[in-house]
Amino acid sequence: MVRVQDQEVTYGHPFSAVTASLWCKYEKHKHVKQVHVLDRYIGEDGKLHSTRLLTMEGNLPAMFRPFCPVRCIHMLEHVVVDAEAQTMEVRAHNINMASVLEAVSASDYRPTSANSTNYHINITVRAFPNRKRRASSGAAGEAVEKTGYIAGKLESWVAKKLLGNVGRGRQYIDS
């Protein structure tokens, strides 16, 4: 099972203000514990490239704790800003717990006018990506069925949390 969700938001702020807020938005997120800049440079094409490691911590619902023994999740974030074309692309994915969950987000920022910026995010979440999709009847089939139920619940919960961050991001930019 794979959960894919999209959301689009238009910020009532110029592109420069929206993109500038990305660099400090995690300071206000209580679940983001650390942000490390691993690499940042301006390429030959004039674009700013940045790679950051985000360490996040939070409480999982009890039903997921047996599958997720750690509380810290590490996300790798790649950002490319083209100031001339006024575009920003942000790609992020988890680098630990990958056998339990793959969470990938792809965000694009583009100005729609001098004072507004369109933000589009696509989130793909897949729980237990290495598990077998089909099994014969009996105990193996029952185990796959139960895992599928848990996988669906985990994917829904993670997607909801990630999309909830979009709302918090909007509040941050508007403040």
C-alpha cells in the first residue's frame, strides 16, 4: 500500500519572503530537535543548493510503537533555489527506519504575482516497504493481512502529520 497526497496553498507574500522563511522555520517546530547544514553552495548555474539533516522527535500512537523502536527520525532535505527564475524545490525523505516507513515529500514554490507565492507539496508514504505483498492462505496470509491493516493506519497517520505541518508553516510565514 502506498499513500500519496497533494496539497496546494497560495501564500499572500512575495516569493522572497516565503523562501527566506524556509531557512528558519524549524526553530518554531517543537518536534524538530536539530538542524544540521551538511552542504550549501551556489552552483555554476547560479542556483543555491542546500542539504540539511533534520532530527525530529515525537510521540507515536501506541499501536505503532512495536514497529518503530526509536523516537528520533532523521530526514535528509535537499533545497534548490533559482533566484533568477524565482523557483524553489524542496525534497525530503527519511534516512532511518526505512524498513518500517518510507516518507518522501516534494515541494515546489513559485510566485503567482508580485505579492503571492504558490506552494505545492506531494507526499508519498509507504509502510513496511520490503514486506511481501501476497502470501498463501493460512498463517502467512493472515500475517500479511494484519500487516496491511497496520501499514494503512501508519501511512494515514504519517501523511496526516506531514500535511498538518503545511498549516503550521502557513502560520509561521504569516506571523
